[in-house]
Amino acid sequence: MKAQRAQEILQADTKIDVEVNGIAVWIDSVDPARGIAKIHDEDRPAETRIVSVDQLQEIQ
């Protein structure tokens, strides 16, 4: 995924499903200059991590 799309998903009014390695995640923030996103697993909101936006996959 590109950083611009990750930001669009973050700002969307409706839920857009996103996964990293087959695990459903929420995007908490995006740093387009560095190409990274802060995320957390849907079932573990307290455990955040930083990933490359390239790892994010939008689920249609």
C-alpha cells in the first residue's frame, strides 16, 4: 500500500479492513515522509508497532 492510501484509510468515516501478514489491524498514524505506519492488531489495541506502509494490505 502507498502512504497516501494509508492516510485516506486512517481518515475515512467508515471502517476499511486492513491486514498485515493476514492479521487484521487498525492504522493509528502514518508518516508519509518515512513510509511507515503505527498500527495495532484489532484484538490487541494496547500493543502498537511500527511497520512499513508496504506491509499494509487493504481487504476488499
